[in-house]
Amino acid sequence: MSSTGFELLTIIEKMDVLKIATAGSVDDGKSTLIGRLLYDTKSLTTDKLEAIEKTSKQKGYDYLDFSLATDGLVAEREQGITIDVAHIYFSTAKKSYIIADTPGHVEYTRNMVTGASTSQVAIILIDARKGVIEQTNRHFFINNLLRIKDVVVAINKMDLVDFSEEKYNAIKSDFEELMGKRDYQEQKITFIPVSALKGDNVVNKSQNMPWYSGETLLDHLEEVERKDIYNVGTPRFPVQFVIRPKTEEHHDFRGFAGKVYGGELNVGDEVVALPSLTRSKIKDIYFYDKKFQTASRRSSVTITLEDEINLSRGDMLVKAGDLPAIEKQFTATISWMDSQKLSPGNKYIVQHGVNKVLAKVDNIHHKINPDYSGIDTEVDGLGMNDIAQVRFKLNKPIFFDKFKDHRTNGSFILIDTQSNNTVGAGFIN
Amino acid sequence: MKNDTSHINALENEAIYIFREVAAQFEKPVLLFSGGKDSITLVRLAQKAFWPAKIPFPLMHIDTGHNFPETIEFRDRLVEELGLELIVRKVQDSIDEGKVKEESGRYSSRNALQTTTLLDAIEEFKFDACIGGARRDEEKARAKERIFSVRDDFGQWDEKNQRPELFDMLNGQIELGQNVRVFPISNWTELDVWSYIAAEEIEIPSIYFAHMRKIFLRDGLIWSHSDYVYQEEDEEVLERMVRFRTVGDMSCTAAVFSEATDIASVVQEIRDSTISERGARIDDKRSEAAMEKRKQQGYF
């Protein structure tokens, strides 16, 4: 094989993707940090780099304004702020990275919850001059609520506090105090002192902080392994689509297409179909035109069963003896994302995976201050960015697990029946 | 080796999941097919999503009339081999009907005119979901695009009022008259697409590989010498080994000098490249916000 051919194979086999959420307040230097990651991994292309150099010069900066690498929309360039979730891509020899850059102001809760829901690692930024502030509490609260397994606390702008170890330690111990209050204790937290502007401990090890012997941000990300980022649960297989080709060659083919969540499924497994509770066995597992013995977690496969049973979109296959809750009501932590209020009695569509049911707000237990202040408030409605415990009644049962046991089968979105917009996210208790 | 599906990469699983959501949530989806590598990749992913059934929606090509002939030959062969339905709507017809006006001069292109033809076709066929091959890594405004992106009656994108997308739940609920643009390979990079084409041994049009072509140079870009491309008299025609990184219509796609004649060397070249893909798209050079403006007006 030619050397190019060999190289090609390693690229193809790589294709391991790590999604990262970022959280920081305005001016904590989030865009600069991302720009620095891109710059030092040589991911900024010549034309983008030239554009950054040109604009930085026009603005009269004596350094490169990396935030320009990420702030995409016209309004953002005009106001110098980030207003929506942007996705940034870069890769190293080891893996590909997707960063969800979420803004730190007005709709921050909504955007952070959204970004965190699709990410496996979160980076929380702290300005070393300001230390742990109320915003930090919120950022941590949300990443903990979303049960992100791996969180990096990047203490930024170390250059502006003379790379002081005392300052770093003080901020670290303030943050550790917060950690005692978190609900999801198993979450792994790593502290790294950085200067995004000067490039200390982002990709390259800092020469200015000899007292820090830990890893750089990129080193940390490179070492996060796939097995470490997903919580293993029980296999759930929501039916997305029924494939019936009705061709001569595949006359009797009746395949259930979907993605496997939580655990793996094997040929021969005894399964139960929900909601009918009919039992059968897995006959074949297909990915495209090939048969496999095992459907691994998060793979999009097509399953056929030994018996002819009726299944349609929204139904679920689970292993016998491993049933989820089958209920017409539940209580969930809701992150509200709409300007119209959520009030008791309101009706919404609950989209739970690929299943949709009509739901009515039965009761708002209390609003949670997402800052570990421990202050819960009695409210009669929820506004944009509110987080609260809400009880729902459904028009038919859904098949769910608690969010803490199953990230996929324990979450849902709320859809407004009038506007069709996605107005909230929920995590079942 | 264990006979399981864990080797299948996350991006492919995600794209297949998205295709199945489209088929389940919409009544009249269509796959927008340009003959470029991204839309060819989409076709392969759709095949995988629905096998052994056929792809349950047609392909549609918005034809500027200024195509590379290699792309059209390729398109017709692919459609025939897979037994798919192909709809073609021509920008020339929109011009003839007086709905759009041909641009003139040095930088004239039919690229922007496609929007009208596309919106008319969506209305004609009552398509409620249009699947496209756009990727977030291509361009800054696209980095904010959702996987299911709702367009209003006028095909417009309201970037400040987008639906949040949580976990992998896709909300495709729309009102009559609205449609959704769907981007199954949103999270792929250019290198991911090329690696996939190599791994899957997917056939692509020959213009993606290095070949001798008559070209001329302008503004540091390599333009095809063709009847469709405006050329000044003092712009000298040269013959060089080039290939294309993206394939739009001839008037808006610039070539790169290359010796890469097979897929392995193309992948290698992309890896080593320091010019981003859209650096060779003349339509984006018009202004910093070129793409964002076109998207608001209903472009792909």
C-alpha cells in the first residue's frame, strides 16, 4: 500500500467526534479562547487568518482579535457580541471537535441548555480578575443539571493577575465550595489556569506558570475517551420509521428503523414492544445491507423481529425484564425558552424522542434559582430562562426513564400548539 | 473482531437518523441535488437510511444552465442506476418568464437567480421539506444554521428566531405554506465528506480530480474558460492541471491548481490545504455578509 493510502485509512478510522459546550459571561474571553484553540492547532485557514489580521488592524488592536473567528452574524460584528449558538469545527490527528459557542447574556439559559444537551464536555470560563461570580454558579448549575460528565473550569486572563498561583488557588477553592452543593456528584471537574489572549495552557504549556504541573486544555480534550462521556444505561430502541419495501426481492421485509440508546441490542434478544407489551425476539440487525450480531449504542440500525407484530413510529422496543416507566403523568425539571409564559392549565405537545403526545401543565411546584442559592420560589407562571419543577398530565402514556438514569429516554421538548415553536426542555425526575 | 456496529462513525449515524426523521415527519420531502460531492454524499446516506426500500422522495436539480457537462452526465447516470425520480427546474425559464433578470458584466453569475426558481418549484410541488448538503463548517452564517431550519411563506430565514435543537430531537412541526430546510451533514467538515467518499468508494464527477483545463486568472482566482463565464480580452487563456473543490455553476466556481488525480491524493491535499473551501467561491467574495444576505432571501 502506498503511504498516501495508509494515511487515508487512519483518517477514516479516526472520525471520532467530541462535542464541547462553552459557558462564560460577557467579556470572559470565550470567543478569544476558541479562536486561540483554532489558531494554535493550525485550524485557522490562511484566508480566515488574513481576514482576522486585517480587521484587527482596522480596529487599531495591537494583538489578533480571535473573537472574529467565531462571531458570524452581521449584528454580532456590529455590536461585538455573540447572539446565538454557533458551531465551530477543528481537528487534531487524534479526533474532530465541534464547539457549541453559546452566548453569555440575554437568552443565556436557553442557549446554554441547548448547547449542553448535545455536548459531552463543557468548558466554564472564569475571569481571573473577577473570580467566581453569580454567572459562574449558573453556568455550573446548568452543566450539572444536564449531567455533562466532564467539565473543565478554565480560569482565564491569568496574564492580567500576574500569573498568580494564590489567585488561582483562591478561585479554585471558591469553586470547590459550589461543588459540594451539586446534585450530580460524579461529574468530573478539571481546573486549568489559562491566558487565551497570550496562549498559555490552551494548546501550548505556559512558560509563565511553572507552578502549574497539570495538563493544557487541549491535552485534556484529547484524552477524553468515548467510553467516558456517555452514561451507560439500559438499551432503549424507539421506532423512528417502519421500512416495508414491498419489492419482489424483499416481499415480507418489515424492518424497524431507529437509533439504539443507552446500551446494546443483540440478535436473539428477547424484547418487549411498547405500548402493546407484545413479546418477540430480535431476528436480524441491519446497518444498510449488512447484518450484524450487535447494535451498539447510538447506531442507526434497522431491526427485524421473529414474530409479525404491529409497531409504528413512537413505539419502543426494550429488553424483556427491563421495562421503563409507562405513565400518563410525570414531574420534570423544565427549562423554559419562550417569551410567552408557561402557566398551569396550558397545553403543549411533549416530544419525547420521536414520540409525540399532548400534555397539560398540572402544577408548577416551584421555580428553582439556578445558582445554588437554595432559594425556591412559588410562582404562577414561567418566563423565558426560568427553571422549575413542573407536573404534567398526558393524553396517553409514554415510556420513560428518569433523566438521571437515562439521558435520552429521560428528556423531552415542549412544542407550542399554536406557533409550533420549541418552547422548553424537560428532564424527568 | 466483534460483529457489532460500534465502528460506524457518529456523523453517519446522525445523518441516517435525520433522514429517517424527514421521511417520518413530512408529507412531501425533496432532496436538492446539485451534482456536487455533498449532494452525492446525501444520496448515499439516504440509500443507507431506507434500505432495502428505495429512497422515499425525489431529487430536484435547480439548473442554472451553466453547468459543467460532466456534472449533468453524472447526475443522469446516478438517477437511472438508483431508479430515482429527478425533477429539473431551470433558471433560464425564470429568466424567460421575466421573473428574474440576468446579471451582466465581469462578475455576472446565475447563482443568486437560483433562489427564485427554487422557491417557485417548492410552491409548484408543495414540498414541505427540502434536504440540502450545506455544512456548518463552510461559512460563518451557516455555522448558526439549525438541522431543521424553518422557512416562512417567502422562503426566508429568520436567523434571530430559530428553534432551539436539544439532544437529537428534531421539531418539524410547521404551518401550511411554510417549509423546512434540512441539513443532514450539518456537522461534517470538508475533510469528513472526502474521507467518507474515499471509504465508501462513492463515485463523483471527474472535475473533482486534477485534469487539464483551459483557464484564466483574475483576482487571484482560477476561472474556467467557457462561454458561460465573462472574460476580458486581455485575460489570457492558459491550459493547466486543475481540479475543483466545490461545484456550483461555472460562473461562480473557481478551480485550484492540483496534481491529485485519485481520491487518496485529493484527501491528502484537503488535509494539507490552508485555504478554506469557500475561499474558492466567487459568490462569497462580494461582501463579508454575502452568504447571510442570500440566506435571508431564501437561498439554499
